[in-house]
Amino acid sequence: MSLTHLNQRGEAHMVDVADKRETRREAVASGHVVMRRETLALLSEGGLPKGDVLATARIAGIQAAKRTHELIPLCHALPLSKVAVDFHLDTDNSRVEVTATCRLNGRTGVEMEALTAVSVACLTLYDMCKAVDKEMVIGAIQVDAKRGGKSGDYQRHPDAAAAPIVTGEGAAGQVSVGSRCDIDSPCVRVKFLAELRERLGISDLAVPLDSLPSTDVGSLKSALAKRDTRLSKLTEGRVLCAVNQVMAHDATPITNDDEVAFFPPVTGG
């Protein structure tokens, strides 16, 4: 398999689709914005200071899909016949789920347009809510399905096997690939995101629960700092934490197979 956006000299170029047959193309993408429960309640009740959050985010997502070629250098300008952006308020996980569907009859797919619609809709949700909640997290932006084109149809399988994660079982300053937490070895999955990952030089760790003095985020931070001095940065006030994609603090409990993510604060205009 080769990368179609590279020519024979390895240079980036726009793919010539003039000789392709026009077919019906459709793509569905999704993502979500995790926020405080109080913020989600305000959004649901229309109580946020900037006004109608979902209507604004929907228009932003539609506009973004139509202008994808201006944002992603090698995308074609496409005559989209449909762009739909939908929202679901997931109160159980305290997040807004965003779904975008793009469609056309044309010579190239619309996955990038659907992804761009979701991305900008999520960014707009953040902008509309940041006055009351600066700890929101945007995540899980992905293509869920595509139809049409030479490569055929695609549907993301909801039960796809999880990829391996990185554990901290290597030599000092190194990480090694391991398996995710299982019942025989209760543990939590720790992720380091964005700038924090670059500063630490570590992406993921698996931490056994029995190595913690107590099962909460604060104890996890202390155990990680003892395990590797680089991880003492986690105690800095500016480092944020989420457990299973919900904002957390030192007293938040953790249990087997939880995902604990540490990341720097998101800033915006």
C-alpha cells in the first residue's frame, strides 16, 4: 500500500481524480467534548452566557465541512450535497457527543469533510462554554463509516480489539509494550497527553492497583513520582487529570481497568 499524496519523488501533491468515475460518497465521523456536569446542565437549559450553544456549533461544523479544502492543504474543493451535524447530551459520561455526516456524488471521498465538521463543532462547543468551564476535554474524533469509492465501504466495529499500550516495565528512562489491564492483574491505564507527553518522553503506563497506598488519583500521582522522578511533574498545579474521560481531582477514586489521563490545560482566545 502506498501513500497517494506523495509522488514518485516523495513530494506532496494533490491527487488527480479527473479519470475517476463519479459515485455516491458518504462519510460519518464523531467526537465528543467532556465537561463538568454543571456545565452540561447549563448547556441543556440554555443558561450559558454566549447563547444557543448547539445551534452555533452546528452552523460552525457545516461551514467548516464546506471549507475543508482551505484548511487541509491537499484536499479537493468538493460540491457537498449534504452536511448534517448532530448532538447527543450524554449525562452518564458528562459529555456532548458530536456526529457529522457528509455526502456528495463525486470522484473523491468526504471523510476529511466529516472529520473537519466534527472538529470545528467541538472547538465551537469549547469556545461557547469556556467562560464557565476551562477544564473541558475534546476527544475520540474518528471516522465511523464511509460508503462509495474504489476502496469500498467501511464501518468501524464497536467491539474492535484494543491496541497494546505501553507499560513502564523497561529500564530507567525507557518504556516497553505490554498488554492492557486484565482481571488477573488489576491495574489502571495511565496516559500522558499533548505537551506533557513530549516533556516526559512517556506515552502510556500500566500501574498495578496493589502498588498504590490507596485507590485514588492523589495516591496514583505519588506512586508515579516514586517510580520515576520525571513523573513528579504530575503534582504541578497546572497539570489536569481525567478518569475515563471525566475531569477528576486527587480524591477521585480509581478502580481496575480505569483510564487515567494527565494533560496540560487547554487555552483559547
